[in-house]
Amino acid sequence: MENLTKQQIVLLTLLVSFVTSIATGIVTVALMNQAPVGVVQTINRVIEKTIETVSAPTKEIQTVVKETVMVNPDDQIISTVEKASKSVIRIYRTNTDQSSGSNSMVLVGLGAVITDDGIIATDNSLISEGGKYFTTIEGEKLQDLSIVSVVPGEQIALLKIKNDDKNPATFSKVVLSQNDLKLGQTVIYIGGEAKNTISTGIVSSLSVKEIKPTDNSTSTPVTTKISSIETSISSNFVSGGLLLNLSGELVGIKSTYMDTSKTSFFAPSAYIQQVLSSLTAPVKKVQ
């Protein structure tokens, strides 16, 4: 050892360390093979935990923040009413006093603007073919209404605001609901003869109609659709009044049915959409 150079001593030290580590590994493996299962599992957990702890700082840490927002039902109703009130239309006709010959405005009912160009959905029983109707926009401004669709025995009639190109009226449409109503769902009614009155309630009953395939095919399933809506709201309704969900979408129009006992029923928005779609449906030519 005394005759070894410094370089030889370093190399000898490395060799001894290498041999020692190999011997230690062999002894450790031999001991683990002879050790009980519980001891081996404990050692493995310690090794895994050590690896995770060492490697954790190299991973990107992501923080997820969850925020719970409490919605006040009153605020939701108020917001819905404020938005939908701009779509409420009061429909009038002129009444002539036979004795004096003077004319006066008579309220026919309510309606809802459902398109950007001013088409109004209302109770079909209120409108007579060839009748003259008008509404008031922006206070006292009179606006004529033209009849777009009125079919005897149907639930919904469509009118349209005759807008003045030089001085157009401003109005806002209400969105027709595309979702099926559920029993117990909260609904809002906007009615009133002189001014808007608000009532709230729930859907208490739904009349469902089966639609059978036109080709009488047994392979085509029978579908169903809601034909009328009944609510828990007091029956002090004005025909053509709006029934809304909490999202401010129109779910129904107060309609007078052929059965006079159905005084508190509403025509569903799906039927309103059907009547509206029929305006643009292509006419089939008879061969």
C-alpha cells in the first residue's frame, strides 16, 4: 500500500466500493426472499413513497377552485318577468256605439311576439277572419295588426305588426321553449287587461296525445306530444296570456278550448312552433 501512487489508491478505493455494493445487493435480495410477506410489502411502500416524494417537484401542480353560486328564486322570477314583459302585446279592436256613432278601443286579449319581424301568437278564438285589430307600442302609439293565420277550431292564431318603415316600432321577441315540461315545474304567468299582472305556480297536469304513423306501419313507433297544459295558478286569466319557465322561455299561451270546461288550459309552445312552421312549409302540388 505504501508503494501505491495516489491514482492507484483512488482506483483501488473505487473497486472496493463497487465490490461492496454488489455484495450488499446480493445479501439484501437474499434476505428479502427469506423475509415475511408483510415486511416486503412495507419496504416496497417506503420505496414507492420515496420515489413519489422525490419526483413530485418536477410535476406541474394544478389547483382546481370550485365556486358555489346560490341563485335566489325571487331574483330569477324578477329577471324573467322584466325580460318577457317586452314581448307582451295587447290586442284591440274598434267598437262603434250604434247610438252615438263614436268609436272606442276594446281589449280583445293578449299575445306574444315570437319572431324578429313582429309575428304574434295569440288565442285563436279571439280573432275573426277579416277583422280589424291593432295594438299600442311605446305607450300610446297605435300599430295595425294583420292576420297571418286563423283557422276555426284551432288553438293558436298568428298576427303581425304592420311596421312603419319611416318610424318603425321597437319590440322584443320571446323565445319558444324546446324542452318538454315536467309535472311540478315552476311556471310564471303574465296577464292583465290594462297592465301586466304576474302569477306563479307549478305545472299541475299535462294532457298527452298519441301520434300514430300515417302509413299504419307497425314498425314505426307511436310518438306522443303535449296537447295542453294546466297549472296551479288561479284561473283569473286573460286569453292570450303568456306562460313562461324560469329561463324566460314561452312554454304556453292561454287558449280557449272547444270544451268550455277547460278554462285554465294553455296551448303548448310546441303547437305554436308547429303553426309558425306551417307558414314556410312548401306546398305540395297535386299530380
